[in-house]
Amino acid sequence: MKTVTISFIALLVTGFAAAQQDIQFSQTLSNPYVFNPAAGGMTNLGELNLGFRSQWMAVEGKPQTFYASGQSQIRFGKSGEPVLDEFNTEKKTWHASPERTIGRKHIIGGKVVSDIIGPFAKTSVMGSYAIHLPLTQKVNMGVGIGIGWSSFAIDDNKVSLIKANDKAYLSYMSTGSKQNFVDVQTGLVLYNSRFFFGISGSQLLKNKTRIDGMETESNFERHLYMIGSYRFDLKTLYAIEPVVILKNTTASPFSYDAGIRFHYQRMGWLSVSYRGKSAVCAGFGMNLLRQFRIAYAYEFGLAGTSAFGAGAHEIQLGFVIGRKKYTEKELKPEEQNQQQLDDELKPGTE
């Protein structure tokens, strides 16, 4: 296994502090909840999602990201009304994506994220709560907050020091190669069946990186995300959906993605996007096997980023959770009628 040669102080003070530290996915709109705790529960269905991204394929120690997330509406109070709808009751192999709905909603969720770049690894576990309310008869607004725990670690087996006796590094590793801290994320969403707008912030506490209990000049910087999209239905079968994603963090260049998704019967889509001066991305997604969704994207590096390898692969898998169809209740009146008919036909019945 190859190692990464570093000067520890230079790495923490200049490299890590100025980097884009939070995760990045090309097909963010496939699961905006992972970036915005308010973006769950927009449909009347629960969701489980898995995502994986591998970047700069030809580079040893390439960035790799994995996440697992889940979110659903919940019922508050004693109301007997179900909060989840039935889904794909006809059990079609290819099914339409569920529509976003308008109304008062309480949503809980959680996610686990693992982000590895060379010798650095950050793992986060976070739970969230959001409330959505009708802003108008056709537009919902939601706010949410996520609170959790994060761990930042260095893998000593992947490090080769420029100075063999780097006192800062040896001191850090001798007291433990992990730093644990509380993490906070928050967000806001506006949406209806056609458009979506979300704004969110992560690493809001701006925790300091510590060495041997002492704070350094490096921070886990705050990140700001803005996502907007609008679906234009062309005819019965087709639709186009422009998507814009803006990302910003202190000491890093402003980043944006601009793209478009081409939908077919809301059962699948093709996408293409451009990330300013760094990459072009092509992808697809489809709904299949009654309750599943799969999305894949490939990024082609541009200019300076192309020197780091053959682009990036990412894949997302989703599972939709709906309320079971209450067949027994639906058939109960018929069963009662049949029972009454049987009773009338019994011998000795007038």
C-alpha cells in the first residue's frame, strides 16, 4: 500500500483548513435529505437510501464517500389517520416516482456518512427532525435540524513523514488518532409537485482541530448549500427539469453545478450537468422492482482536475416504504354480504 508523504503541521494548518471538507454528490436531487435535514417527508412515503462515490480513480488514496439515510413522516397526537400512503398497489415492475404533497407534516430521519481522503477519515452519525406547513394551497415550506456526532481520524499506516521526527504528528498519534465532536446541520425547503428549493448549512459549530488537547488554526468549516429545480411537463410522457446547485465554504472557491434531467413517464431519467471549471457529469436513474430506485452518474474531469485520474463514479440505491393495502378491510362489506346470503340459504331458514 502506498502512503501519503506529509508535513503534519502544514497539512492541518493549510491543506485541511482550506479544503472542501463536506461530502459531494453529482445527483444531489435524487436524495436532497442527505444535505438538508428539512428535505425529508416531501412525499407521503418513507425512504431508505444508500449512496457511494469514488473519485479520481487513478490516484492512490482517492476520495471515497459512503452514506446510508432514512426518513419518514410520523404521526403526532391520537389521530388514527395514517401518515403514509399506499404505493404501487398494482405491483408494477416499472413505477412512477411518488409526487410531493402539501400539508402539515412531522418528519424524523437519520443518516450515517463515511468520507475518506487518503489518510483522513471522517465518520458522522446524525438524527434529524423537521416540520412542514402549507405556505399556500399549492406550496409547502419546511424547516429542519440535524444533530449528531462526528469523528475525524488519521490512518497512520497511510502516512510517510517528510521529517521522521515530526513532534506535532508524534504527539497527536500518541494521544489518539481520533477527534470526536458534536455536529449540527440545519435547512429550509420550499416545494410542490413541480419545483423544489432548498438551502442548508452543515458543520455549523465550526469545531477546531485539536492536537494533544490544544486547538490549531484549522477548523471544520461551515458549508452552505442551495438547490433549485423545476419540472416542465412537455406532454403526457416527457418532462425536462433544470437543476442548479450552489456550494460555498470559507477559504474554498465558490462552486456550482448546472444541469438538466430528462424524464420519461416519471419512471426514469437521463441527466447531464456541468460543475464550474472542474467536471462534466452524465447519469441516469430509474424506478424498478415495485419499490426500488437506482441512480448512476459518471464525472469527466476538466482542465486541472483531469490530471487526478479517470473521473468519478457514483451510485445511489433507494427503497420506498408505503402503507400496506388494507385488502381485508376493503373486502369486509362483501364478506358480510356473502355471509348473509349463506345464512339465508341454510336449511330451515325462512
